[in-house]
Amino acid sequence: MCLVFSNEEMREFMKSIKTQTGKPDRMFGFGFDSPNEVLLTRGNADGMQRDYSAHLFKSKCAAMKTALASS
């Protein structure tokens, strides 16, 4: 399984990774039960699993083509 983030999306993601006490965390984890759903299972201060399925490779193909065409 491959997740795709733009530079800005990755910067924001890394800044958002927190421990349950709200301090920056250097660890995070994703979980999945199917190839269509990816959840952040570690790295969210409130302990809720956040959906990152929109970052699956197949969902980002159009954005990658655009980025490659403009480089």
C-alpha cells in the first residue's frame, strides 16, 4: 500500500503528529483492513483514528500527473 502526500501535505501531517498529552511525537502509525481505507492509528492526540484514504496512490494519480507535467 502506498500513500502519496505533496510537500505541503507532508509538512502539515508531520506538524500534526502529537502524543496524547499534546506534545510533538516522532512516531505515527497507519492501519488498514482493506485496500480502500487507511486510518491513522497512532499520532493523533485525541486518540481518534483519522481517515487518510484520500492519500492512497490511486486517489492521487491525477495530481501526480499534473505535478510531473509542470516540472
